[in-house]
Amino acid sequence: MARALSIAIVGAGMGGLASAAALRRGGIAVTVYEQAAQFTRLGAGIQIGCNAMKVLRELGLEAKLRRQSFYPRSWNNRDWRTGEVKFDMVFGEAAERKFGAPYLLAHRGDLHAALASAVPEECIRLGHRLVGLDQTSDGVRLSFAGGATAVADAVIGADGVHSAVKDILFGASPLNFTGRIAYRTTFPAARLNGHTIDDCTKWWGEDRHIVIYYVKPDRSEVYFVTSQPESDFRIESWSAKGDVRELRKAFEGFDRQVENVLAACPDVHKWALVDRESLDRWTDGNVTLLGDACHPMTPYMAQGAVMAIEDAAVLSRCLDGVDRDGAANAFRRFEASRKDRTTRIQQTSRTNTWLKDKTDTDWVYAYDAWTVPLAA
Ligand SMILES: Cc1cc2nc3c(=O)[nH]c(=O)nc-3n(C[C@H](O)[C@H](O)[C@H](O)COP(=O)(O)OP(=O)(O)OC[C@H]3O[C@@H](n4cnc5c(N)ncnc54)[C@H](O)[C@@H]3O)c2cc1C
């Protein structure tokens, strides 16, 4: 009789946890190995596109996310100085009906915690940094810093933009530094001292922009993320700090809403923006990559985590009913089903033109990872 599949997932980020939840839904035994000793609540916002919400609904997370997140009337796009509206991408109930799910703005920590709540604690091993992988006839052997090992029938590398799994499978290759950096932070809206802001606006400057939105349903917390040129800063990390005075200077002359938000923000993180060309392959035998490990992108469409979440649903469909001998084929099918879409999103995101003018958004938000046809 065919033996049930056991899967090890490397990385308990957005894609790893979504995959664990989706695979368990299909009855597959999963263990997630995460390098961090504990989960930390990163101070960032995240836009959860309608296309991700369709996946999250099937994972049982819709009600929780609606309760914890902000439901914006639109993603507005305005000129940095005149405030002129360039394109107002209206969400709300009409878009929810059209695309089949809401568009939500969340605290990144809330989305991560929601995904973690969909995976039993005993399936997650914290403090496990993968350093080696060896495919043998008995399965894939994983080695971790500190000497621990594990064996699984198949492995999913969901270990993010600096993926060790990618380097082991296909060799190390440098990321593309865009020559631009992002400042970002979340802070209590009470610090705005009564100044009001739009629900969600991208303020388009000549060579820089800032996106500002609420991340809580009661408008109690504000998030912003910028993009601006700075060619010699190369730290790509969630923890690096920036200088809030430099940030304010860089956005002098922007609309009063922007000035008020930057005046109120207590401190900021700073991040070098990177992406990568589409990889030739994501899969090697019984090991595959998913999420930023194989298709990292600039944040300009707010689709990086969304793509990792879509990957999880499609991968779970490819693995449905598959035994250990079928894993390699299922992984190849997953790659073939997903690569065109993620490459198109990587390339579109890089141009930083999304929603700058009237934009066709159907191909992004109407996608349903549970029903889209799979490759042969
Ligand atoms: C400024 C900014 C704003 C963004 N805004 C949005 C947005 O609004 N909407 C959106 O959809 N996306 C957004 N993104 C993109 C999004 O953050 C990423 O695409 C998403 O986190 C990718 O998920 P992932 O699971 O592939 O990787 P990650 O979430 O990075 O998770 C990788 C996990 O693997 C672990 N790991 C790494 N190496 C190892 C190892 N060797 N062993 C074990 N564990 C390991 C890490 O600790 C981490 O937990 C933004 C990105 C940036 C930079």
C-alpha cells in the first residue's frame, strides 16, 4: 500500500505557515523548522489582497482577519505636492463582490499570528536553522546548526529571500539591490494629535513615494512604508533602524498629511529593497522552493506575501492524494502551475507603476488559487 507522505517545511514565515495549514487540511503530516527561537511581532503593515483572502478563507482565518484588520474604502494614489488624485482603486463591498473576497490592511504580526494559529504548536520546531540537505533513497535528510537532524519524504524551502534551501539546491547567487531603500514603521494614531489621514494612500513623488494606511479596524494604528534612492545602503533586514530626522528631510514638501505622519512617528526601520530575476528552476527531486525563496520582489504591488500564500494553496492541490513516490512530480507540477504568474508579478512590481494611473487589476485580485487550472 502507498505510504502517506511526510513533509518538512523550512521557515515559519508567511509562506511556510500557510503551506503547513493548507497541507494539513489535506491530511498531510508536516513539521515546520524555523531558525528563530521565538516569533516576534514585527512593526510593519501588510496589505492582504483579495486573492490572498480567498486562500485564507479556506484556512479558516477570514473572520479573525476581518476582526483584526482595517477595511479600506480604497487604495488611493495622489500627487506628492498637489494632492491630485491619479487613480483611486476602490475596494469595499463592490470590489469584494467582484473579486470574491475583501481587501484588508493588517498589522504584519496579526497576519503571522493568525497563520500560526492554524498550525498546531507540536508541528513547529523553533530554534532550527537549516544548514544542510541530502536527498537519499530513504528520504531527504535535513541538518540544522547545532547538530540536530531530521528526515522527511519531501522538503519545502519557505525560508525567505536569503533562502539556504535555494543555495543548497541551485548554488548561491546575488540578490539584485535596487539602489533604493524603504523606511517603515507602525505607531499609535493618537500620536497624530487629531490630524486626519486617508484610509490608504500612496503619495507619488518624482523619485520617491510613501504609502500610508491604518492597520486596525478602529483606526488606532498607522503604518507607512517609503521608497527612495540610496545606492550604498545594503542591509536587508527586518531589524535595521533608520534615522527619523533624515526621513523627514527626504519627504519635505510632500502633502500636509505626509508631513503630519512623519512628524508624529517616533522611530523607523530602514531596509534595502531587493528582488531577483525569475529562477530557472524551483524544484529538484523531492525538494521545492516557495515564496520569497524563489520569487522575491519589490514591495510596490504589495503582493510578496500574497504570492507565498497563493503558492501554499496551489502546492497543496498538487500534493493532494500523492504518496512519497509522487512528490517530485507534484513539485514539478506546482512549479509549472505558478511560475508564469509569479514572474509576471515580479516584473510588474519592479516597474513601480502599479495603480499610478488607471490599471487593470483583475488579473491580480480575481485569481483564485483553489480553482485555477493546474499545469498538466
Ligand atoms: C517593506 C516591505 C513591505 C511589504 N509589504 C507587503 C504587503 O503589503 N503585502 C504583501 O503581500 N507582501 C509585502 N511584502 C513582501 C512580504 O513581506 C514577503 O514577500 C513575504 O514575507 C514572503 O514570505 P515568505 O514566507 O516567503 O518569507 P518570510 O516571511 O521572510 O519567511 C521566511 C522564514 O524562514 C525563516 N528562515 C530563513 N532561513 C532559515 C533557515 N536556514 N532555517 C530555518 N528557517 C529559516 C525566517 O526566519 C522566516 O521566518 C513587503 C516586503 C517589504 C520588504
